[in-house]
Amino acid sequence: MADESTVDEKAQLKAELAEPAVDDDPKFNGNVENAKFLTNGGDVKVEVETSSSGGASFTGLGKEELLQYANDPFWKKVRVILFILFWVGWIAMLAAAIVIIVLAPRCPHRPDLKWYDKQASYQVYPKSFKDTNKPGKAEPGEGVGDLQGIISELEDGHFQDLGVETLYINSFYKSGGVDNGMDVVDYKDVEPSLGTLAHIRKLRKETKDKMRLVVDFIPNHTSRNHTWFVSSQNKQDPYTDYYVWKPCTKGGAMPNNWLSVYGGSAWEYDDLRGECYLHTFLKEQPDLDLMNEDVRKEMKDVLSFWLKEGIDGFHVRNAEYLVENMTLGNELASGSGSVMTYETLIHDHTTHQPESFELLQEWRAVLDTAANKPGREKALIVTVDTDMNTTMKYYETNGKSGATYVRMSPITNYNTNGLATHLKDRIQEVAVDDVHRKIWMLDNENLDRIASLIGDEYMKALLAVQILLPGVSSSYYGDEIAMKNGVPATPSKDPVSKLPGQKNRDAFRTPMQWSSEQPNAGFTDPTFMPWIPLGTNYKTNNVQHAKAYHSKHSIMNTFKQLVLLASNESIQFGKTVVSVLKDNNDILWMTRKAEGFSGYLVIINLGDSPFASNFKEAKISNTLMHVFHSDGDLIEGDMDLSKRAVSIAPKHVHVYKFD
């Protein structure tokens, strides 16, 4: 049956193939009359018959005919002309391409800026930022800010609204409870009143791809309650020499005349060990011996631990005091200061030692090792207050990199008389170095708030200086609303305030003023007592008010606009020229210009009277565009300074763009 079926199928296929194929397409009319499929032993052939009436068929020229054209003088000339035209055209196009490459404007140079070269940062003092504790939940830290409070404001968009992209958080480490986190008992754990390690991880998760995290690194000293110190007191190896110990007798002479930063001897007798230990700061904060290799390994291990937790940078606290000259020589008198205060000595044995720079280089190497991919760069930051020659050593010595950035202030004299000249001199001294960039701060947890020092009417002017200088800015929480010094707690929460001649730093750390309508300014639950009293002006000066309708020219909005302006190329990496007007030394002006990009003219009136000028001293184009005004609307269209001057009111800031 199978064979019969196969035969039938073959017969049917042959019959079908034998049928003429008909194509009704008009394009075949007159060309093809019949197409036949012929079969022969299973092979199929196609025979096409052409009509004699279908027209002549072109088969091309023969060899003899082609040779006739090839030797024809006319066609020889045509070929030569076409050949010449081809090469002339080719050479012309090549020449045109070269001219375009040479004469066309080149793409302007953009330096390889890392995240820390271009992001404004925001400093949070955790205990004073926001408390998320709720009544009835027996949680530690009622009335004290916590890590969850930072997370909540991240979720609510406060940092993003300001435009800051780096979050710098002061010490959250588990501490001895003496100096608000600066007396560490565990470098790898979190103070319970602030949260847990899980909160740090959540914060890292919430900031991923949004913000960078920088934290305090406190290598100079620990708490006396740290297990290392307890073991060192008992001479238990390997901790016996973890701290700086020297022989002395109780009630007798100290090893030398070195002084604590807070006054009094820098040495404290320990009854248990029977020797003196060094404390650069409080006696509850014994100095680690950072020349001890085991201690150095411990510090590198601390850095590695937090790098694995996703931290992007570290602010090395007290970097200038890390290592001392162990010859233990007495320091010379300075001729100033009162008896036993820090200012009475020249601290050439206890500050800025070469070994301190080497330590920074070691830590920088740890960070660089962790920066194994583009975008994962890590920053090592220090704050020092010294001359520029010494400051440069923190960046680099002996060809090795140390600190990525040094934090400093653009203002050191808070007398408003001659303020423009002081700022000009200070900026020319420390800010125009294109290689060693700075982080500019106006205040911090250890300094008077800038609005109290100089008056909040100058706040917009100083924010403009801080944010638009070469480098990046770091703003202390509350600067965006010009918070002022508050009233210290009773009793004080600052142990330093109990020492002779010292300020009470409680005043610089009052709770963040979020709202005028909520009790406790929105900082903590109404039933809790804030750990430090609220600022007295919180009902009129707060974030809610700064963001309200009809507050277009609030200090907070000025802050936001300046941060946005700082993202332009000329502000990020342009050259800086700064001066005061010859005709009015209350007018500070500054230009920022990067080659190939629009430049910016910044004008600040730090006087008490309005003034008009064409600013010819700036030596820039007469055609300007108004891009920022601290207290008014912008002028639309181009401004021609060759025809009209610009007027600036007292304490106002203007920024103009020019080409």
C-alpha cells in the first residue's frame, strides 16, 4: 500500500509539473509566450520560448567594437578628464577635511572631576537634627536626634530640595558619654541613643545612587572606658603600649610642659598603672600612640570596616594633633595668653609632625585600594587651621598623597568694617590654588554660628562667597535658614564648658528648627524635652517659613539657587579673579571663568549704601546676562555695561553670565 501511494504521488507531481505556468503580470507580455517544465528520469528542466515579435535583444558590444571606442580620440580625452576630475575632487575633499579639523573650535577641556570635586555637602550633628522617638515606647534617646531622623528627612526630600549631594554625619560611634560622641568606646558600633548599625545600613541603602556619605574618623584618642585603655592600664599585651604613657609620680612633676587644648597639663596620672598618660583634649580622652604598629593596624581595620559598609569618605578629626615628638622636649612660650592656657606655648612638638602626614598617606592608600572602579572614589578630609605652607603638607609630602581635601573658612575676621577687603585678602591667600582644592565651611559644631558672629543680614553674601569659590562647600545644619547661637542647657551638656576660659558649645548645637506650628519646632515629640533648648527665634525662623509661599527671596531659596549655580563648569573648575572696587572698597567682585565656557561675574555689596558701576576693572565683556539676584527679580535680556552701569543695594548679591 505504501508503494502504491508513493507512485500515485509521483504521478500527480509529474502531471502538475507538466502543466504550463501562466503569469498574468503585464511585464511579461510580449516577452514570454510559453514556459514548459520537462521531466526526464526525475530531473526537471525549464524551457523558455521567446517570441520573435518581442523586440530586439541587447547582448552588449563585442571585443572589436569596444576596441574601436577605446582607441577613439574623443573617448580618450573623456577618460583622461574624468580621471583628473576624480583625483582633484578627492584631494579637495581631503584638504577641506583638514581645514575643518584645524580651524573648527575644539571641544573645551573638562578636567576629570570626581564626586568630591563638585558636590556640595551638608553637615549633620545627629543629636540635634531630628528625633523620631515616640511616646510609650521605652526607647533610648528621648528628645535626642537620631539616625532615623536623618533617614526621615532624606525620605521627605530636604537634602534633595537643597541640592546637596554629600551628607557628612558627625560621630555616631558608641561612646563613653562624656564628649557627645568624641570619646569612642567602640569604633564599629553605634551609640544606642542614636540607633543601631542597621540604621547606618538603611541610611546607606536610602542614599544609594542619590548621595555620598562621609563620617567622622577619630583616631587621635579614645574614651578611658575603651577596652584598649582598660587593658593598657593593666599592662595587658598587646595593649600595654596602645597609648602614650610616660613615667611620673602622683602630685609630682609632669613629663614636660605640654598643655591640653582646653588648658591645663596634657598629662594625667593614672593610679592603676602608676604612670601618666597624654591627653591632648579632655582627661577622659587618652591619646593613642599612633606610632605603635598594632594601633596603626587597628585604625586601618576601622577604615576597612566602614568602607565595606559603603561609606564614601572620612573626616579625620584633630589631624594636626595625631603624633607628637617623643623626645618630650618642653615647648617654648609664645608670649601671649593667660597662665596654663593653650595659647601660652608654641606647639612645635605636638602639632603638624611629619609622622602625622605619613599617617594620612597610609589611610589614603587604604581608601584608594577600595576605590577599585570609576565612581567609587573615596575621600579623606581634614580640618586644619594653620599657614598655607603647612596646610599644603596635608595634601602631599615626598610625592605621596595624603588628604583629598582640607576644610577651612573663607572668613577669619568677623568685623563687618572692611569685610570686603578681608574676604578679598583671605581668598587671594588660600582659595585661588587650582591644584589643592578646599572645602569651604562657615561654621560647625565647635564654632559660633556665622549668623550670630556677623549678623543674618550678611548671610546671603557669605553663602555666595562660600558656595561660588573654587572647591566645594560644606554647610552646617541650619545654615540654610541662618540659625543663630542658642541658649545652653542647664546643666550644660558640654564638658568643655566646665573648664576655665572655654565656651559652651551647647549654643552651637541647638535643635534644628523645622516648624513654627509644631511644639518643639518639629524636632521631637511635644511630650519630650529637647536635649538642648530650642533657639529662641524658632517660631519666626524655620524651614517651614523658608519654604512657604511668598518667601521667594528667603535665605533657604538663596542657598538652593547658589548650589544650582555652582554646578556650572566655570564655577566648578574655572580660574578665579577676586578684588574690591577701587572706587568703593565695600564692593567685593569675583570672576570665575573656564576656557571654552561662559564665565560669571559675582558682585557683593558688603557696605551700607547702594552703589553703581560698570565694573571695567573686571576686564570682561560688556554684554552680560543677569542670572542671580539675592533679593529681587532678574533683568531679562542682555545688559550692555558700555551704556549703563549696574546698581547694587547693601548686602545684596548679583551674578552675571558673560562670554
